[in-house]
Amino acid sequence: MAAASSAFATDNDTVTFIVRPGDNLVTICEGCLEDPRNWDEVAEINNIRDPNRLWPGMEILVPVRLLRGTPVAATVTFLKGEVLLKSPETEIWTPLSAGDSVPEGSRVKTGEQSAVELTCEDGSTLFLRDQTETGILKALRKGPSYLVHDIFVRAGRAIAHVRKLLKGGTPRFRIHTRTGVAGVRGTTFRTSVDPSENSRFEVLEGTVGVNAMRDQVMVEQGEGTLVSRGRKPTPPKKLLPPPVIRDFRPLYKRLPLRLHFDSVEGAVACRVMIAKDAAFKDVVFEKQVPPNEPVRILDIEDGSYYLQTRSIDDLGLNGLPSRAEPVQIRVNPLPPFVNTPEDGSEYRGDTVTFKWLKVAGATSYHVQVAEGADFQAVVTDRDDVSGSEYRVRVPDYKTWYFRIRSGTDDGYKGDWSDTLAFTTIPPPPQPPVETPEVGDEIIKIRWGDLGDGITYHFQMAKDAEFREILLDRKPEKPETSFEKPETPGVYYIRTSGIDATGYEGAFSIPQSFEVEKGFPYELLGIIAGFALLIAL
């Protein structure tokens, strides 16, 4: 016994029976027909006048619609989220699980952000997107190799992939909606039903015959049709190409993601999907936006994903899918929150301490300081800072730019923090000390005037290291005077400038004078060239 087939799944499909010795038409029909009384229709199809006059090897064509069918069940081969089943024996919706059977007469519906794949006995699949409801109207095996499936899509979106059988027989797979019927053999196509009960059929592979209002259109690969309530199918229309993402990057480090796409002529919208698998079963993000409007993704877990796009035309037909582009999202570890320096702050001196908050998952930090905001001229580049503080000495007094990012043990570096700026301000210069004026009782010291807004710091000590300070004054003018010390010996003096903010520069190089015993105080000389530089 072998099966015969026509180009599309219709009620005229037949299978062929080979007559064996002792067979007659009635016994053959009793063995294979749902209603054996339909033997006369089989006789008419085969031009048999006498049902008892058959010979061995004779071929008898029997319509598939008359065959007795054996119910077959689909199996849940993928499930995500909330998927419910209402079996023929009950009116209660119960949760489905992977591996469950879905028998003929069942209804299946998916919740928000849910999906399910039903796999038939022959390997054909029906994939239901979220918020979709279907009914298994018929699932039968007729004869040894002929499968019949009739699916009703009440609402939502479904994708059917109908396999071509390699050995004998061809499956008949039909999807019904309230407005039309799509019949196929060996193809992949999408079906959607919107809230207004408009049905859309989009063929990705093979050919689909769509029937409505006693009219049929043949929809070829790369075409689609719309069936509105009470109307015939629209003429097949070529599906639009997918929009191309601009400046695509295989790795994104910061949220929100902003994806921009080139416009497609004839498109009224763009659909963007991100999934964990290249088959786009486990979709984690899906959004439809107008042309030229960027897609913003506010929240998505770190991981490896695939990105796919489609254009949508004025009939609401989803176009051809783009290639599944691998994309990695790794936002963590996050950029650290910088405590200091604040953006635009000023620092007196050439040393700045960076402080930031520790980041969960970070094992190191990368600090960069540069002359420009483009970081083309980097003066500090340290990528192994273990703590949350780092001290940097810059080579000049000017505006500098810095940024910090987190790192992990596997060598991954997260996204940079915002670029911030700080300015280092030079201290007031060292005021040059003039030769002291020595009187009989008073010594006058003068030094260079550093300009408006500058006050001064004067010190006199008994030692060159200024551990024993005898005088400590902050005069407003570049001069001071004091009584001659009564104790003979060598004395040291130094001065510094202080600006209006209180920022004090370095002390001048110490100078000295000597007071001799038994003589009137007089300046014995300045020990010039004393090269002791007091560190800031």
C-alpha cells in the first residue's frame, strides 16, 4: 500500500491500496473507511462497476477524507512561562509542562512573555508566541503514513513548520482562523490574528494556499496575505526586507541600550526581538516602533543573545526576518560611583586622590587621567588598582580629565564611568627675601611683593630645619620687623605666600644671620646659597 498526493492539502487527497487475493471493494472499505457505507463513492472514483470483480495487484484510490483515522497527540518540546491546557475531557485550564502530550480536541493558550512549541508525530511543529490561543481540531493518522492536522488559531501569533516526509505520504496541515484557512504541505509560515480578528499569513518557505469567502490565493515563499472578516484574501504581497541596525556592536556594556535602524521603503513599523537562542523561541525582549525611532532597552540581564529585526508594511504583514545576530550584553560590573574629585573641582597642588564606591562583583579598577576628554594623551593608566582609592600626581598645573571602570578576575573590563574634569592650581611663588636691615635694636626683613590678594607667612627659627620656631607671623604686607634676639647665635628665617583662598605656597630657601656675644647686634652676613628645600 502506498500513498499518493496532490500539490496542496485538499479534500481531494487520496491514498492507494493494492488489491490482494480474496479482496473485494466492500471488504477493503470495511477495513479502512470511517464509514464503510461510502464504498460506492470509492467505486465511482475508480470506475468500478462490480465491487466483487477485482484482481490482485489492482490499485484502488481512496480519498483521505473517507479514511478511518487514529488520533495522534503532539508533544510539548519547548515551554516558557505560563502555558495552559484545556483537554477534551475537562473544562478546567491546567498548566502544561515540557514533555506533556496534547491530544486531539485540546485547547492551548500562552500567557504574557510565555511561549510553547508543540511537536507532531512526523516532526512538524507549531510554535505559539505569548498571548496566543489555539485549538487542536483534528490530529489523525490515516492509513500507514498519512497525517492530518487541523489547528484553529483563535488569537495571537503562531509559526508552523511542516515537514516534508521522505518516505511515502505527505502530511496535511491546515490552520484555521475565524476569517480564513491556510493549507500546506512542507512549508514554514506565520499566522497571526489581531483583536479585530484580521488574519495574516506570511510564508517563509514553500507555498501556502489561503482560502476565504470561496476564494483561494497561492502565497509563495517571501509573500503574505491579509484576510479581513467578511472579505476575500488580499492578493499575495511581497514581504519587506528587514531593517539594518546602525553601528551594531557585538558587545554592549551600558544600559539603557539604544538601537538605531535604517528605514525601509514601505515600512510603517519595525519589530525588534532579542532571544537567548538563534531560533528565537526564548525571547526576552520584543518591541514594535515607528520607522527611524530608536529602540530603548532599559533592563536586560547580562548574557549572550541573538538580535533579529523585521519590517512591517501597511497591511500589518511582518516582513522577512533578519539574520540572527549574536550579541553579548555585559553591563556588570557597573562603573564605580566617583566620590572625589567632583566634576569641575579645583585642587591646590599637583597631587589628587581619587575615591569611589566599591562595585559588587568587581575585583579591580582601572584609572585613567588624560590631558583631553578624548583620552588621546593619557598621563596615568593604572588597571590593577585593588582598593577604592588611588593617589595621582599630575605633571603640570592645568585642567585634567579622568575616568574609572571596574574589572573582574577573568580580565573583563566594564564600561567607563562618565568623564570628569578637575583643575590643578599652582601655589603662590616663593617670595624672594631681601637683605635684612639691621638697626641697633630692631631687625627689618623685606621680601618680594607677590601682588594683590596675597598675604605672607614669616618664620624665624634657631635651627635650619625649623623644629624650634621662635617667630611665626602672617603679615599682610611683604615685610616684618622684630627685636634683635638677646641670645647670641645663628638664626634662620623664611617666608611663603598665601592666596585669598588660604592656599599657601612653599617656603623660600632659609637664610640666616648671626648674633655675636658682647657686641651690639649686627648682621654678620647672610648664608647665601643654603640649599635646603622644605617639602610641601
